[in-house]
Amino acid sequence: MGAPHSATSKADRLRELANGVSMKFKVAHQGTVTVISLQGNVMGGPDATTLNSQLHELMLEGKKRVVLDLAEVEFMNSSGLGMLIGGASTLKNAGGTLKLALASEKILALIKITKLSPLFEHFDSVKAAVDSFKK
């Protein structure tokens, strides 16, 4: 009975992707650092606008140190990667910094293959990423 459940899960996931159900996020503050925890599928599009708006709001509040927690990201495509690049550029242009934490091996491979490793500082924990701002 494992096969039908597996097939249903894949079908449900594909339906969610087709219907635009992708990314959710939560925002938390740890001292002077803002942690944005992304969940689900990071695929750009409307999600990029939502994340960009959130980053602009943070910058208006003077919060320019951001960690993206990617622990619960299931899938990221090239548009999702473009969204991360846009976020990093937005913060950098405002004198801020975007760091990544807990990216999966697949996401790290995507970053490496696209030669974007120099753009993103990655950490194995949110705590390590937050602490890196103190140095």
C-alpha cells in the first residue's frame, strides 16, 4: 500500500506547484539580526515580490542584517535562486547583508553550479549565522 500513498503525495505536490502554492515564511528577530524562515517551494514569481516587500519593510525599520533559514525549503528552482540574488542585492545596496543557513545539499549544489557561492555566505545553523554578524 506504500505505492499508492507515494503516488498520491507526488500528485498532490505537483498540483500544489501548478496552483502556485509554494513558499511561506516567518520572521523573527534575534537581537539586531532578523531571521526569515522560508518553508515549502521557493520558485520566484509572486513569492519574490512578497520577500522583496518584506526586506524593504525591514530596511525602512533600519534592520539590514538578515539570515534566511532554508531548513524547511523542499525545492528551489532557478527563479527561486534569482529571488535570493535579488534579496542579497537589495540588502547590499542598502548597506546590509543577507546570509543563508541550513540550505539542503541540493540547494548548495545549485548555488555552486551557478557559481554564486561568493555571493552567499552559508552556515550550518541559524545560531552560527546570527553569531557571524557579531564578528
